[in-house]
Amino acid sequence: MRQWPAEQQITALKYGAYTVLASCVMFGIGLLETILTDVTGKSYMLLSVASGLSALTFLVIVARWSLKRSGHGDLRQILQPYTEEFAQDLIRKASSITCFVVLMMLLFTHVLVKPIFLSKLDTSIQSVLSLSNFSLLLLLVAGVVWASTILLNLREEAED
Amino acid sequence: MDELTNQIAVLRAGRQISQTELAEAIGVSRKTISTVETGRFTPSVVIALKLAQFFEVPVEQIFSLKAAE
């Protein structure tokens, strides 16, 4: 297998973060729609449209990535076995921050929300805080934190 | 903690090469070079040696430790 150029690895990482962010927006809107439907019993057309638009954004990002032909690393783009040192370091950093945030969320929920607040809430609100909704929320937060960390660290700087 | 400083920008200016050209020459991304130059990323010994080899100077001439005050 030919060597994967360093610059292309950085491009793949950047587009990978964009796709994660776009999918987080898509699933985030889906979660919001589920919660609102559960609470009010109505369906929300606007949220369905927004969900469709975010799915379209996801497709545009992936298509743009493919058309640019700049990140070509074949299957490596999906599996992400980066050899570029900065990319490796950045992924480690982003994953550590993500794990920390998710752990804090779990601890906060376990120690504070569940025993103290949940019992005082209305039954309809309690049903909103279901395991599936909470799991999806955790995944969304993890995705947003990971992608934001990557993109913030990959901000373009002018070459001198 | 001691701070790592480097002379990459100076050496690059001496040779009149861009970050992209240096990155291509040693097989890393431009982002690696720019973050090393600004001190935001500490490279491995491999990259340090590649830089020293490229500039034909000892590693100590590129990287040095600045004692914390």
C-alpha cells in the first residue's frame, strides 16, 4: 500500500471532524424532535425540515471531500491509522478531553440528577430522561467535543 | 517546568524556504512545522533528527531548553 502523505492525513482528519459535527447536528435535531413530541404530543414540521437539511449538509461535506481528492487515503480515511505525528497527538488530546467530559456527565447524572432531581419531576418529564435519550445525548456531546477540539486545533494559520 | 525553544524559523529564513517546503522535505504536514515553530507542539526525536539532518546542524542548535524563572 502506497504511503499516505502527511498533508492528506491532516485534510482527512479535518473532514472527519466536519462529518462528525454534521452528524451530531442531525442526531441532535432528531433528539430534540423526540423530546418535544414526547412532552407536547405534537409533531414539528420545522424540526423535520431542519433534520433533512442537516442530513443534506452531511452529504455535501462528504461529496466535497471526495471531489477535492485531497484526502485520498483509501480505507485509511475511515479507519484513521494516522502516522503523522501532529494528527496522532491531536487525536489523543481530543479523545482525552471527550472522555473527561463524558465521565463528568455520567458522574453528575449519577450523583446529582438521578437521586435528587429525577424523583421530584413530573412523570412526563421523567419519560423524556430515558436511557436511550440520555445515551444519545452522551454520544452527541462526545461527538461535538471531539470534533470541536480537532477543528479548533486545526485552524489555519498564515504561512510565513 | 523548563520551556523548549527552537530556531526553526530563523534557520528557515536563512535558507529562504517556506513551511510547506520544509514540511515536504522531512515528510510531515505544514501544521506540524507551524505548531513546532510556535512551541504549541513538541515533536518526537525522529522529527528533531530529521530537522537537524535537513539543516545540517546539531539538534542542540535547533532545540534548546529555556529554564523557567
